[in-house]
Amino acid sequence: MQKQVNNFETTINFPIFKRIVKSFLTSKTWIIMTTLCFVAILMINIGSAFVFVKAANPSKTAAVFLPIAIMVFYLAYFEIHYISSSFAKEMRNGVMNLEIRSGISKSRLFYERLLANKAFSLIAIVIFILLFFLIHIISPYESSKLIAIKSTAGLFFVLLFDMFLTSVLLLIVTLKSSVLMGVFGTVLFSFVAISPIMGSVATLINGKNISNLADRSLKYNLASRVNKTAAKYGEDSVIEEMIKDIPQFENGIEKFVDKENNEVSKEKLEKASFYSFDVVEANLKIGKGDRYSYNDLQNKYIYDLLSEGLFTEIENKPLKYITEDGNATMNYQYIEIKPVLKPEVKGLKTYKLMEELTKIINFDQTYFNEENDFGAEGIHNSMFVFSGSSSFYGQAYNLNRKNIFKGQFNYNKDYQKAWKASSSEVRDFLKILDDFAKSKYLTENNPFSRYNWYDDPNFSFIVDQSINGTIGGTWIQQKVTDFSWAEGMRTSLGQRTIQKIAFKLLELTVDVDEALYQADTRNDAELTAKEVQKNLAFMNAINPFEIMWKQMFNVQANQTFNLAWSRFSLSSSAASSSPLYIYDVKGYKEKDYSEGFRKFAGGRNYEEIVLVGKTFNVTLSYFAMLIVYILLGALGFWIFRRRIIR
């Protein structure tokens, strides 16, 4: 009876578990290594969330992978140290035999040690993930918050690593070789640590490699989502009406009026060059910055306003033109005119939606006044501010925005206003818009720009804009930051963002590229979408580095974010050549024109966009590995019982 009581007390007290936990908590080596690793993880997370995120293209790759690499190093150290000291060493010195003689079963010898192991590793992993999430979520930068929300799930990759390492080391321990365990742990850590490099190398040496494939798939994804939303609400959906409306904005100006609201005749205007309302005063003084001819005003000017989210200013902000040619000894004289839209344009559903949005947001027009520094704080947090101090083929670089999408920029606030006041159909469209905004415009300057780099900075706020010219016979050269052209605008920066991205979505929907792919070598024939998908699926399946990469970075279910954030593993800006999803275009029809309003003529240039398939099944890979690791662990337990404890 007394023996049964002693066995029961032994069972509920977990003596092996307590002894091992106590020994580790008092181990100077473990304390030092744990402290160093977690301080490193803490510093990297702080740097990622508060410092590096201010880069023009913040690197999600570095933000997620570097903490994982350190955690993998820590787990490799811990598992080798733990299995060596708590299993191998205690087998050799007879501790386990003494435990058996004290009445502890062979099974308990194993699972109490394993329980202590997992208690340490799981607590460490939870702390690691919480540090990553909390540090990024409390950061004032929207990019950091988005990394926290969308990337934290990928950190659970370290759970797989920990399970794999434990399972294999428990098998190796049967050989009673601490050296072999150390070698294996080191090799496995190195394997994970070099995965970005080897993943890149594997991509580069793939003869079927297609550059920026992720961006191309993203375009198809966005167009497909818009199409599905339109189909959900039928032929008379808001999306279909907007697509039909856009061409009708061309030639939509009925007349031009002066400051006194008097109509200005065509004869006075047709030979003039026109300056849009974003041309700064310093350029006007030297007669520079004209952008439109009279004929351009009925198409290019209207299209530019639509694409920049500023069509709501067409009757509010004036155009300027020079009354006389002027010369080097006199100042230029300007006349202001304002367009008046045709009634049929104002009757379009798209126009009414923009006007309704203006009323919903109810923007305070005094925001862009001199007392408020012309809204400079909000402008610097927007996606409309550029630096004029450096350029690439004449295109101004986007500034490293410190707090984009937050603060006085108010995109989120204006988006929520629009969401609450909208129908279910418009809400579905706004959800696509928000995903596009947060996944691409937040981390890239100008996604899908005409030059694949930066669009012309029309209607943008330029910091240190270079001004060169002659005033009164004197040559001037200066840098100017002038946001005063926004004074009196009725369109908030948040509303402008919504309108700009909405128009971009419609552009992407009506005009897509044919789904034929050609490898970078240029020697191969064009591939179909299905051939690309099969090739990538095969390459991903046989490339362990790509498997790890996908498991780290493609855990979330949102296809748009997966594609938008699918980066070449050694770059924060180059789109991946191995995205998770591949699309095909059915019934493609090439258009004669792909610029301006003609892009919308005839509607979509295809019949359907379909998802061909995934290039890697992340969920299945997790389940498969989980089963393998459980089987390895079970095998280790069986060998432990049969061979180690006699």
C-alpha cells in the first residue's frame, strides 16, 4: 500500500521535470545564451519597426527573416544542449537507471524530459512571437503595423523547426554521440540561415525564371477580384457602370469661364499653353511648367485628374495661361479660367459617387491654408509627396515617408467614413481598394507605373523642387518647397487616395496583358500560364530552401497580400519570380490603344481571368511536416524504450 502511495506521489509531482527545469534555470550558460539571443531579437525588432521601416521600400523580408534566423540559432543551441545534458549524459552516467529503480516507468523517463524540453522551447517561441508582434504593432508607422498583422503567422515556422530538431536529435541520441548531435544542429541552423541566399540562387539558375512574375499575377488578382464583385451584383452593378462611364468623361467640358464667370471664347484659348493648378509660383514667374494644349484639356487634363484622384477639383481649381509671350526683361502675365462640365457628365454614376464621397468626408477646406502650413504635416505622411533633389530619367523620387497612411493624412479615417455610408456592393469594392492600398501603395512608391519605376509627378507635392530660369534678365537657380497650390482644395488627401486607387483598379480591370510568359533567357518559346504553374510547382517541391521560404512568408490567406509582398528573397523591391498563385486570361483581345480614355473603349480586352493554381501548397506542407515530425518523435520514443534503457 505504501509503495502505491509513493508511486502516486511520484506521478503527480513530476520529479524529473522539476529537477531538469531547476537545473536549467540556474545554468549560467543557458542564462547568458538566452539573454544574448533575446536582446538581439529585441534590438532587431525595434530597428525594423522604428528605424528601417522609414526606407522608401521597407523590407518585409529583413523584418521577418532576421528575427527567425536568430530564433533558429537559439533553438539549435537549446535543443543540442538540452538533449545532450538531459538525455545522452544521464544515460551514460546512470541517472536513468537510478530513476527506474526508484519506481519511475520507462515512459515517464521519456515524456517528463520531453515535457520540460517543450516547456522551455514553447515559452521561448511564444515570447519571441509576442515581441515581434507587440513591437511592430505599437510602432507609429503603418508599415510596421501591417507587418505585425500580416506576417506574424509566418513566425510559427520556428515551431516546425523546433519539432524537427527535437525529433531528429532524439533519434541521434540512441547513438550516444553528443558530437553528432552538435554537428547536426549546426548544419540544420546553417541550412535555414542561408535559405534566402540559396533560394535566390535557385531562382536565378532556373532556366524558366520570369522576372517580376508576382507583380504580374497581382494585376490579374486585382482585376479578377473586381470582376467577381461586379458579377456578384449583375450587369447593372456600380463597377460595370463606372467602367462604362469613364470614356464619357472625355470631351466632358462644356465651356471655360473667367473669374467673373463669363465664358471665354475658343478663339482666345486655342493657341495658348495651359498651366495646371499644381504649378508652383516660382515656375510661373519664369514661364515654366505648362503641360497642356487647348485640345489636351478635353482629354489628357481630364484623364490626369481622374488618375490622380483629383477630378473633384476640376471646377474648383483654375487653369492658367499666358496673355502674352513675354521676354527676359518682363514678368509673365496670366489669366485664370475654370472648366464647366457638361450636364451629362454630372449625370454619370461615377461623377455622382465622387461628389457623394466629398459630402460624406466633409473636408475642412481651411486645412490647406497658410496658417496650417498648407497641410504640410499631412502631405508628408501621404503618398503624394516627392523629393525633387534627385531623379531617375526625370522622374522625381518619392520621399521616405516617416508615417505614411497615418496622422493628418487621414486615409484610414476617410476610408471608414466611406465604408459606413456605402452600400454592400461599394463596400466590397472598397475592400479590394484597401487591400491594394495597404499591400502596394504603402510599401512601394508607384506600383505598376508607366515606366516601371516612377510616374511623372503631376499634381504631386515636390520638396526642394529645382527652379531654373530668367526673371528680369537675371538668371535664377533655386530649390523651392511650395505646397500653396493646394489652397482651397475640397478634396482631402484621404479622399484623393481612395479616388486615385479606385481609378487604378478600373484601369487594371479593363486592360490586361496577355497571359503568355517568356523566361528571362529569351531563348525559350513563350509559356502558357499552366506551363508556368507546373514548372514552379515542381521547382518549389524539390527545392527545400523555397519550401522554407514559402512557409515563412506565405501563411496568410489573403491572395492580394501574398502576391504584393512576394519579394525576391534578397531584395525588398524586386517582385518574386515564384509567386504562390498563377493566373490565366481567357479570350484575350489586343487593343489598338492602351493609353488614356481609349484604354476603356469597348470595355475589357478579355473574357475572363482564372486562377490556374498554386505553385506551392503551404497548408499541406505544414500538415505533412507535422505528421513526419510526430512519426520521427514516436520512432525516437520506441528506440529509447527498446535500446537505451536496459
